Amino acid sequence: QVRFVESGGGLVQAGGSLRLSCAASGSTSRINTMGWYRQVPGKPRELVAAISRRGSTNYADSVKGRFTISGDNAKDIMYLQMNSLKPEDTDVYYCNTGEWYSGTYYPIDYWGPGTQVTVSS
């Protein structure tokens, strides 16, 4: 089992930046890919970005060109650099391990508490 603690969220004005961190612990040696998610009220969690140990990345169309996902394997920490933030980016952000199936990324570990990102107009 892999456990996560997300941090780095906060209140920022539109156009500003935030850097989220995800600290993983437990059976981290089995991790092949990880991703950042956000949950819109009334809808399932949305994959924001994903990264593999080999460095391959995927981004949701809504954040492409604005967000950058990265990781430090030695420290078991994943980051999400968020630039040019928009009010619609407001949400609780989570991290998790996952697997790709038919073009969809499915989370496979328990969710952490998440970190709140609020973007004002």
C-alpha cells in the first residue's frame, strides 16, 4: 500500500501560480505511474496530469500548457507546478498511483486528504 500527503494549496488570484507537492510513503518501490487529480462537486475525480518513472507525461486538455508535472524518485515526492491559474482550477487536488487502460488512467491506492486550491477572479 502507498500512502500520500498532499500540500502546497492555497488562495491565489487568477494568473498566479502554485506548486503542489505529494509525498508518498509505504510500498513506493512498486510505483510505476502517479497522477494528480481534482474533484469537481457532483462529478468523479478528474485526472489533471500523470507521470511515469520513465518520464512520460499526460495532461488534461484544460491544463495543457499551464501545468507541469514532475517527480523526485529519490525522495518519493511528486510535484505539480501550476501557472496561469484560472478560477475554474479551483478544487481539491489529490495524488495517487494508477494504471492506464484503453486511454483512461485509473487510481489504485487509497486517497489522501488532498489540498485545497482556490483561484479568485
